[in-house]
Amino acid sequence: MDPLKTKNVSYLKNLDYSVLQQCMHCGMCLPDCPTYVLTGREKNSPRGRIALMRSIADEELDVTKAFGEEMYFCLGCLACTTACPAGVDYTHLFEMARAEAERTGVLRKPKRNFVRWISLRVVFTRPRLLHLAGRLLRVYEVTGLQSVVRKWKLTRLLPSALRELEPMTPTVRRYSSRQLIAPVERPAAEKRYRVGLLTGCVQDLVFSDINRDTADVLLANNCEIVTPRWQPCCGSLHGHNGEWELARELARRTIDQFDVETLDAIITNAAGCGSHLKHYDRLLEDDPAYAGKAKQWSEKLRDISEWLVEIGFRRPEAESDPQTVTYHEACHLCHGQQIRRQPRQLLKSIPGLELRELGEATWCCGSAGVYNITQPDTARELLKRKLAHVVETGADVVATANPGCIIQLQTGARSDQVKIRVEHPVSLLARAYRADSLVSSRDGG
Ligand code: SF4
Ligand code: SF4
């Protein structure tokens, strides 16, 4: 029986029991778990959460509101997976636990139901609708309406959820990736590889310039790029928030956008998406129509820094202005994909760039998907801790490879008046290539 096809079957009870048994209660993950470090409470630790999940699977405990809240207090940062000597698959456990909380409806409330329905089921399943919402947001931002609202403190009139969100609103770019990147782009020099480029959903609205930079860096490294036009959300938001079946559907739709067999790699520049996209094989393993394609997909999926290092990327040569950069490791890159060395290699290759190591570089910044919206107090604590380390480095730029982290750090720097630019490593590399005249100069608006 496929436990994921019916709402009446428990996700936790049908989990391979050996996954739940992996935890040997050693506690080595505790010092690396941000929520445990904040509260010192066992139930807020990986070990405590796994014990709760196991009690439910063993039918010793019912799924309760407190269980659901605990699963949403967890950041899903996956620091515990890096720390764990037993190789506990916390990613899968955490996703199944949240899916269980949603299946049983223990957290149901009218406002929460509405927000989840409109975002996860309506907007983030329809790329054209998401694009339209982005255009409306841009009108709000560029017509001066946003300045008026902020100046006159009109946010007080908004419902509380929107009032808290407003200062975090990222700037929607003038052009989308569809306008900045052609369906197929060929390198000026001889082609070595053919790759598919994922443009993301939020990434496309807010950081289409980073997508353009990614395309430029790939072209400079002799890759032909195929970029499908209306790419759906990859489903990572859904997978991490208990909407397992929707995540499966979005995975199928995403795979359908690409002719996977003809590609050497499929490239993402968003760490949170990459960590999920690499697990399409597991997500669709029991779907006879997609299991094979999903396996091939996962084998070819690469983060941009991982791919560039793998193919022996070209080092930029032209001297450019000196810059000091520190690097914040996005959780889903360092813990979710174990990619730590490659982004640093890209940064260190840039002439004039001094890389200053960041204290607690792998500690979550509090973005964690939508955690900064659902758990604003904890997210703020984590952001404060992160910014203090950033300031200590005295760097001009903090580089990080996830859109959520970029938004979180930009918001924190703005509100604490910290003078620092937040950049994706690939943008810094693209700029260095432009100084080399390896790629043309473009403006993403
Ligand atoms: S995912 Fe992060 S917050 Fe959750 S248990 Fe693991 S280390 Fe703690
Ligand atoms: S480190 Fe791993 S095995 Fe040890 S308590 Fe944490 S999750 Fe369990």
C-alpha cells in the first residue's frame, strides 16, 4: 500500500521503522541544535523530537497539538544530520512528522488554514498567478505606495500577519528570468556540456538577476543552457511544510519541464530548493510512471558551485577592486547537501577578494523556509546572533547561496543599520568574469 496516496494512513506509522530506530540517544547532536541551545529543553532537541515521533509510530502517544507545534518549532536546519554519528535521516523524519501533523489536523485554525490554502495550494502551484502577484507587489514597491505606507505607519491598519511581513517584503525585480534568459543559450566558445537551469519561484521574482548571473557563469564555462519558460515551484516549500502529496505533484510537473536524458546536469542556485530537488528519487520511488525519471533527475541535479568545481571552472584573471567577503553557509547547502568547500573555492578564485571566515558559519540565520514568518521571535534571536558574527569579520560583503538567507540577512542589516551587502557567490564570480570580458554586462532591473 502506498501510504502517501491516502489521507487515512499515518505517515509516521508507515515509515520504515529502521529509520526511527537509527537514533541511539547519544546526544551528540544537542550542542549543534539551535532550538535546543536556545531553550535547553529535551523536547526541543533532535533526540527529543525523534523520541516523540517514535512514540507515535509505536502507538504510545497520540498526535496532539503540542506535537504539531514542536515539529514547527524545529527549524528543519538539518544541523543534527551533520552532527549525528549514527547517520539519522532527520530530513525524512522531519518531513513525515510535519505531514502527520497536517494529516491529523491538530494545528487547524481558520486563519492558518486560509494562509496555507492561498499560499501552498493556490499561488505556489500556479506559476502565472505567482508571477501576477509578484507584479502587483512590484507596483506597490515602485510607485511610492510602500514609502507612504511606511512613512505614515499605515501598516497598523493591516491584519497582524501582514503587518509583521511587510518590513520583510523583498524587492521584486523589474524583469523575470524569462525576460533575461533565452530558452536556449549557447557559449561563444566550443560547447562542453548541456545543462538545464532551474529558475525557482521566489528566486525568479526577487533574484532573477542571480539567475542571469548563473547563466553567464555557465556560458563562461562552455555550458549550453536550456531554461524552460514557466517553471513551477519545485515543491520544497510543500515538502518541508507537511504537504507531501502536493510536493509529489510539483516534482512530477518540474521533471516534465526538462528533457532530462539530453542534459549533463540540472543546475540550481537556491540551496533550499537543491536539497529537496536532490530527493525527487525518494519522493517518487513508488510512482511507476516517474520513478525512473526521478532517479535520473536526482543523479544529475547539482548546485551551481558543486557543478562548477566538478567541471574545473575557469578562474577569473582581471584585477578588480579589493573586497572583503565573509561566507554564511546556508543550512540546506552545508547540512542538506554537504556542500561546504565549493562555494569557498569560487570566492577564493576571484582576484582582489579576501575571504574572512565567519564565526558559526553553519549556524542557521533564522530564515529556514518560512520560519521567520511562523516563529518570528526565535528567528530574530538567530538573526541577531548571525549578524553579530558578520559584523565581527569587518567584511564589506556577506555571501550566501540561498534566497531565504539573502532576504533574512538583508532585512536584519537594514533594521540594525549594519552596512553590508548580501550577495550570492555566483554573482561575485559573474562580476569577475565581466571584468575579464568573458560575459556581457547585464542589468536585471
Ligand atoms: S533540524 Fe535543526 S532545529 Fe530541528 S532538530 Fe535538527 S538541528 Fe534542531
Ligand atoms: S546524534 Fe544522532 S543518534 Fe545521537 S541523539 Fe542525536 S540524532 Fe540520536
